[in-house]
Amino acid sequence: MLQTIRDRAQGWIAWVIVILISIPFALWGIQSYLGVGGEPIAATVNGVELPARELDRRVQQARTELRQRLGAAYDPAEIDDKALRDEVLEDMIRETLLLDEVRRLGLRVSNQDVQIQILLDPAFQKDGRFDKETYERLLQYQGMSPAMYEAQLRQRLAAGQLARAISASALATSDELEQYQRLIGQQRELSYSTLALSDYQTDASVDDAEITAFYEANSDSFRSPEQVKLDYLLLDSTDLAAATEVTEEDLRNVYAAEQARFAQPERREVRHILLKVPEDAEQSDVDAVAEKIKGIRERILAGESFDALAKEVSEDPGSASKGGSLGMIESGIMVPAFDQVAFAAEPGKLSEPVRTQFGYHLIEVTKVVPAQIKPFEEVEDELRAGAAKQGADRLYYDLGERLANISYESSDSLEPAAEELGLSIQHSDWIGRDGGGDGILAQPKVIAAAFSDDVLGQGLNSDLIEPERDRLQAIVLRVAEHREASVKPLAEVRDEIVAQIKQQRAKEAAKTAAESLAEQLRQSKEWATVDPELEITSPGLVGRNAPEVPRGVLDVAFKLAAPSDGSISVGTATLDNGDAAVVRLSRVQDGEVKPSEDGRPATEVYILTQLMGRQLSDDMLQDMESRADIERMNMGGEDGL
């Protein structure tokens, strides 16, 4: 065939082929030159373009980190997608500014520093050690190669060098430290009255024009995130164990081969009397205790009750009240000197005094239970569970390897793998980039794979994914349906908008009432003259983090001007639950300045220096931003500065 092609690719036929191939290449080159069809840009910083694709990846990474950090407390509904996206974009802009300055200053990060950072990252570790396969798989889910990730990491580390250098240049003077102590330990005497939001809610109707205006002004709040429905094959060793058959003959063979595993060692019921000897006791004191324990032994041998004497003289608080009884013990539980005597003594025979690090003991064995092997019937269930798990684990690894191979070879369908391995194709509900699935479908690795370029972009099966290191559970998935992010239609969110407008009206009414009440309080200075029936809370003198005072009230109280003698300061606050509050501040008491012997408390100096360093770093970034040419793109289609 190759020779035929070669023979015919001569003369005018060859020229036709060349021309046909050249046309699309030429058009593609012109398009690239003109910049037509380039990827969307999220922002430009001094001419450097920040791709929207990179912003999307960073936002997804931020969601994943939030989910991992918050665990069970993570609630996607509580996350403002627009605010998160804006915050990530600002981080990218600041990082770009820092990198520009880093390059100007000639700062560098060594290959060794990059390598160490990767090796120590817990996300790339398996069983506490760096795992190359995990590293490459996670990067693949994020659409990155190791070279791309390492280049970005090098840039972040270099930017961090500059930020740390600026922060480390901060220096706290003695005057600043004293001022910090006065402020951080400051207390304020306050009282407040709360106006409940529920008292201002009404059933007043909301007209269509107001609903439409609210919808248009807050369209981002009603945006449905990008979502997918998945088809998937699930392997779980727990399910395989339940379906694994184990015969009694198999169990008896295991029982016979592992007799030592079911051996019950000799146990002894022991009681003792203890007279303590301090570790730093003088020899004369040690000798005195030794003589005393010998006297107690003579009394027992003479016929006095061990039980009664133990309750009377033993200094072991755990056993004295029980007549010295330690219950059943096995060899190796007690300290060596005690253990040796207890497991050598004849039952019913009182030992000589025994010295341990605790003091002197008299020991008596009251009962001996000989060593024995548990009967098969007693351990049968344990053997069955163990055998089933071993069989399931072997089957899991076998099926897992075959599942990975078949789903890769038949990458456009899960049916071949399902048919050959006897698995059922399962189906998910809609799942977003920020989660929404249950069980294994809620795992970050699974979500990352579902939205990866291979699975979502190219429609391929995913690799075999094992989300949890300590559980034999794996999944292969593919996207069955996909819908882009979009704004929900007005009809779908109408009731929600009405509720929000009514809530907003109630908040504004409560705030207006609070401001009116605050103005009256400024004039009269006393709650009773404003309204004797007001419910007043008076926590008195409180610190900045007083747990008994609502956060909103504290924030306002510590921002109000300090009142002079005989006067007050008044402010209003809106609390987290929507209630309004009027705050009355009557006195400010500065924190006490407590210098240490060297005049500078180390902990407070460190905290203040860190705060000042952070402020220096923020000021530097703000200065860079003010001088930079930054253009943020409106992803809806219009540019914005």
C-alpha cells in the first residue's frame, strides 16, 4: 500500500495534495497572528494576561481546599461563588505583581527548594511518604503536567520570598508595644438593646417591577453552577466481602495453622499490699518501710485477714478499698519485679516483700487460670470475617486491575467493563464542581476527575480512582450529561426573590428604628428616659472577645469614640441573624502595660511584629496595584477597570 501511495503521489496529484494541506495551515497561522479565537482572558496586569481557564482552575482548587479544611462543616450553599471568584482573581493579580517585582530584583528559587516543597506536601503523600503516582494523578486531574506545576510552584515560592522579606523588616518599638498592650487589653463598659427582625416583617405585597429589578441587579446570586450527571462503575471490598463464600473446611484449616493466634495465656487473680517509698528517699527511710512491711507480713502469717489489713494499711488507692485485689492479670502487665513473683508464686502462699519503683509489696495469688486455646466454635465468626476480607481484598485487586485496563481500552463506554466483570453501571444526580454527590461521589478526587479535560472535555472514561487511602474502594466514571452554568429563569426563583425583598425591607425598618432610638439615647443619655419598657442587656466592662456579647455589638462598641467624663457614645449594629441593636458606651479602660524583667514580653513582641509585618506587606501590594496597569474583564462580555 505504501508503495502505491508513493507511486501516485507524483506530478499534479502531489501538488493538489500539498495545496489542500497548506490552506488550513495558512488560515490557522493568520488567525494566530491576528489573535482571533484566542482563549478568554480574566484580567491583564501590566500587559500580562491572566487566562480565564487558569482562574477557573484556581477557583476549583480553592473550593477543594475549603472542602478538605472544613470537612463535615463544608456547605456549598454557604459559599458565595462570585465573591470566591473575585477573591481568587485578586490573589492572582497580586501574585503577578509580586512576580514582576521578583524578576526585577533577580530573586531565585533553587531546584532543591522546589523538590522539598513537593516532597513535604501531604496531598502528594501515601502512607506518610511522597508517592509519584499520586502526584502525577492529582496534577492530571487539574489539567497540569509536573513541569507546569513545578514552574508555578517556583513562582509562588519566589513571590513568597519577597513578601516574607518585607514582613520580616518590621520592628516594634517600646512605645508601639505599650500602645499595643493598652489596646489589646482594653475593656469597654457597655449596654445594648436588641430590636428583633421578626417585629418588622410584614405581609405587604411585592410588585412585579421590584421583583424584576431585584432579579436583574442580583442575577449572579441566581446562577446555576456548571453540573454533570455521571455513569460509573464502583468497586468496594466491603460489598465483595459480603458476597464471598467461605467453607467450614477452609476455616478449620486456618484455625489449625494459626493455633498460636487463639491461645489464651495463663491468667492469675492477684492481690497485694503496697507501702510506698519515694524515689528520692534516704536509705534510713527505705529501711524503715522494709521493716514495716515485714511486720505486716508476720501479722498475716499469724492469722490476721489479708483483706482487712490491705484496707487498713495499703497505700495503693486503686486496690486498697477492694482488699488489695488487682483482679485477673496476664504476664507482662505489671512491672517486671512484681510480674516475676506473681507468676512464680504458689496459689494461697504469701510472698516475701517485693521492691519495685513504687515501694514494697506483699503479693498473694488467689486463683490460677491455666493457658488454653480458644475452641473453634468460639472463634469461627472471627475466622469467617477474616477469610471473607482476605478473599474480597484479593478479588478487589484483581477486578480493579482488569477494570482499569478495560475502561482504558474501551474509553468511550463503561459497558464492556461492566459486562466482563459483572458490575452494574450506576447513575448519579446532578453534581457541581463544588460537590453535591453522596458517598464516594462527594470525594474531591472524584469531582476533580469528573470535570477534568479528559472526562468532560473529550468524553473519555476516567482512570481508576481510589479516593481514600485506608479504604479499598475504587470508581471509574464518565460524563452522561453536562449543563453549563446559567442564570435560573425568573419564574423559578420568584418566591425566593419575594422572600429576600421582604427580609431586606424588615432589616431596613429595624435599622431605621434602631437609628431613631440611638438618636433619642444620645439626647437623654439614659435608657429609662427613652423608653422604660425597653429590654436592656448590661454586660458591664468587657474585652474585645467577650463570648457573652454578640459579635456585631462588640465591633460597634470598640469602634465608638471613648466618651469623656459624664458623657456616652452611641451606635447601632446589625447582628448576624438580622436583628438590629443600639449600643451605649459609657466608659473605656485601657489594658495594663506589663513589661517583663528585660522590658519586652517576647510573645507580645512577636505578635505585634507579625501584625506590623503583614501590614507592611499589604501596603507594598496596594502601592504596586496603584501604580500598575490592571484591567479586569467582565466575563459577561464587557470590559471593566
